[in-house]
Amino acid sequence: MFPKFFDADKEPNPEKITITVDGKPLEVKKDSTLLDELLANRIRIPHLCYDSSLGSIGACRMCLVKVEGKRGLIPSCC
């Protein structure tokens, strides 16, 4: 009957969060790495030591990013 009215009180997808990359909002999976999500959305982040089949070790430090509210830079693969 009025789907927008009845859906208005539904919570956003708890499996996803919205982040801002280069001033643009991007919806990403909550339990995924930042690097995986950025690469899936065709946003290039330099990285050497990361292989999704092996997991992350963050040794090369090439994928460092600034995260609002965090001190310093963090590896996006972890």
C-alpha cells in the first residue's frame, strides 16, 4: 500500500557501513578490510605484501591511509 511509509523505520543494513573516500560516500561491508573494499570499488591503493588468499600482515606499509578519529596512519589491509 505505502511501502516507503512502512519501510521508513527499518534500520540500515547492519552488515554495511558508509565511509567517505576522497569526499565521496561509499557503502562497504562491515567485516571486510578497507583495502578489499576499496579495490572492489576500483579505488587504487598501492600494496605489496597483501594477498587475500593468505590474509594480511601489513609488513610493507604501502597501503597506509588516514582514518578520521585515529592517530597516525593505519594499514588498510588489516
